[in-house]
Amino acid sequence: MAQVDVSVQFSGTVSVQVPDRLSPSDATLLATKLALARIVATCENPDAPEDDAFTDYSEKCSHQAWRTSEADWDRCEVSGVSGQWTTTT
């Protein structure tokens, strides 16, 4: 088998449902980290991007959000994706 690397780019919007008790800045940080992690997940190790993104979120969120960060992460859902993937080559 030969491997061919294809550069891709996504332009669009990913909607993420987050707990409503979070501050706007924590909600945005959580949604951003979660959306990017789930889009980047690979076949070889699908949990790695999400684990890294959660760690990054829990280190950057407020102390208030940190106390419930794991439960909040688990409760989030990607509720919609609109946009398109394009190749960059």
C-alpha cells in the first residue's frame, strides 16, 4: 500500500452544546477545544487529540470551570457542522 498525504482545510462553523453554567469565556474555550479535537481525531489513535485538547482546556479555564471540567467536557455535544472541506493542493 502507498500512502498519499492530502492537505485539507475546513471552512465553516461547528456548533457545540456546552453547559449553560459556564462563563462566556469558559464556554467558548471549551467549545473551541472540543470541536477542533473531534475534527482532528484520527483512525490510529482517536482519543489522543481529544485527551490533549481536554488537558489544554482544563489548564486554561477559570478555577470555577476547572472544578467541573471533566464532567462538562463529557456532557458537550457537537450539534451541527456547516461548511466544507477543500484540498489545499
